[in-house]
Amino acid sequence: MKDLFEKIYKDKGPLGKWASQAEGYFVFPKLEGQISNRMKFQGKDVITWSINDYLGLANHPEVRKVDAEAGAAYGSAYPMGARMMSGHTALHEQLQEELAAFVNKEAAYLLNFGYQGMVSTIDALVGKDDIIVYDVDAHACIIDGVRLHMGKRFTYKHNDVESLEKNLERATKMAEQTGGGILVISEGVFGMRGEQGRLKEIAALKKKFNFRFLVDDAHGFGTLGKTGAGAGEEQGVQDDIDVYFATFAKSMAATGAFIAADKEIIDYLKYNLRSQMFAKSLQMQLVVGALKRLDMLRSMPELKNNLWTIVNALQSGLKERGFDIGTTQSCVTPVFLNGSIPEAMALVRDLRENYGIFCSIVVYPVVPKGIILLRMIPTATHTLEDVEVTLNAFSAIRSRLENGTYKRLSAAVAAAMGE
């Protein structure tokens, strides 16, 4: 019998093997200063394109004031206990009602964390006889929720409705045998590449197949749709989404999340979501802060307008300079380049040290080998000057990548890793 930890000593994983070169700089970096378009990294000023503060609420003076007042009034513990036992308040109910109204659903339920909440929502919605059909590029929280499922599951090709239809045919035959139902899961916006899920086309398949539809709209909530109600509103199919999920960690610049659906569905979920039934309630400071943030989403359309001014300037500028930004249909702005992991490290170091640009780097296994994905998150706090500086920097690093500069700089790293 092997020692349980033997694999840990022998194989650190596709990302872990780079820890000695990457940790503290490429992964687990320490950004300092107030959350903003410009922060400090290792003592240097950088333009930050990796903070999910879409609407610029993290350090908005009105938000900071309400957060501070709520902290003084309630502390960081109240209410104590799980919602079902001793952690329920009128303000929790008020926030749920306002969230439900904002996303055009009958009812909503607060979740302590988005990741944990999505895992638990999937677990509560399906039993062993049910079948899950989900997009192969779904977020890790969806994948982990599916992993808990004791029944069958199928993936369909990313945003491929024909592939979804084929898998729904398979799922339907299986459900007829098991006596179960079918849950289809998509994201409203896929966070790596920025593409909207094909919600309208998926919803149209309800005319042909019997399934329920769960949408994770973490990146769409607050940024898409006429009122900011998300990808479902943007595509005109919010009513066809059976269970709508969004997090506070993006547009709301806070902690927490919620699900919204018909009242009977929410009543069922709040009594069966294990991650909420057996965990401490969302603290009051966060609830009060979320109420303020939601009010600003409703009453200050200029926040979203400012965001999209920056998004459009950044994305159009990248395309004009010949960069591949994929098929993004959201604020998420990916830039795809060709290169190895060592080249990616050299490129990002150059961006940060010599051009003052901080953005997230994504490499294999998240994207295929040989691809470097630089993922940028525009926010309402960015300026057109930030965009111009960034565009010039990207043009410079692309030239150095293409002429082999980063390959030469990374040769020593690659040799040390045996690559």
C-alpha cells in the first residue's frame, strides 16, 4: 500500500511544478493599495486589469461610508448561526426581495459564497436518477457541483447548440429509463474568453426537450442588459431561465451571492442547500453593503455606461492593432498570443516591470499548450489614458514575442525545468 502523500512529493501538478519560479509573482501576487485602476505591485505603480470591480464600487465613497457604518453598528459577527437556526434577519429578507425584483424573478435566496453556493445548488437540484447536461467550458464551481452528482452527466461542446441538442437526445433517452429529469447548465458569460452563453438558443430547445435551465451569470450581472440584470435580460430570455445565479464578487465588489427563481423553487432550495443550512449566515455588514450596492446599480446607470466606454475603447483598440481577442461579447477582454509557458513568464515580467501593466496570465492546462492568454477586466474606474498606455505596451511586447526576445530570456528557465 502506498503512502497517501507519495503522489504529492512526486507530482506537483501542471501548475504546481512552476511554483519555485512563479509563486509570489505570476501566481499569488500581492497587489497593494486601494482597489482601483492603478495600484502597487512590488513597490511599483501599475495599471491593474485583473480586478473584478466592474462598476468601480469597491472604493466608491458612498459604498465605503455605508460599509463603515454597518461595521460600526453590527460588527463582523452578527447575526450568529445558520439562517435556519439563529442567523435570519429582516434585512436578509429585504435584500432577497430586492434582488429578485431586479432580475425579474419571484423570489431569491442569499448565498454566503458564489463558488460554494453553486456547488450546493447543483447538488440540491438533482438526484441520482436525474441527468445533467453542461457546457464543457463551464466554471470550476459548476464542474465541482457536477462531480457531486451520483447520476449521469454529459458535456456539450462549448457554446455549440447542435452538440447540446445531440446530448439532450441522449439525456432524454436515459431519463426515460431512470424516471428522472434533465438539468442544463450554462454560464451567462464565460469568464476566461468573455463569450456570452447561447442562452436564447438553449431556451428555444425547451420547445423540443423537457429540461430545466440553470445559468451562472457571475460576469453578466450588473454589466449586461438594459437595466444591468444580466445576460438573460440582454438576450431577452430571462423568463426562460429556471434558476438564475449571480455573485456579489464582480459588479457588487463584495462577498456573497444569490439564486433567483419561482418562489416554490426557492422555498425548496433554502431547505435543501447544505452549504447554507449548515454554515453561518451572511454577516449583516455584507447584507447592508449589498443593499447599498444594489441601489446604486438601479439608480446610477452612468456606472455601467462608464464601464462600457472603457470596454469599447480597449477592445476596438486591440482589434485595430491586429490582436486576437477571440469572440468576446462582454467586458471580459482576452488577448490570445502564441508561446510557451517560459515565454509567457518573460512576457508578463516585461509588462509589469517595464511598462507598468498588471493583467492576469492564463496558460496550460486552462488553455491549450502553446497559447498564452492575457485576460483583462476593464472597469468604470479605468481611463482612456490607461487604455492608450496599455495598447502601446501590448504592441511592444507582441514584437518582442515574435522576434524571439522572450524565447531567449526564458531559455534558462526552460532548461532548469527540463522542458
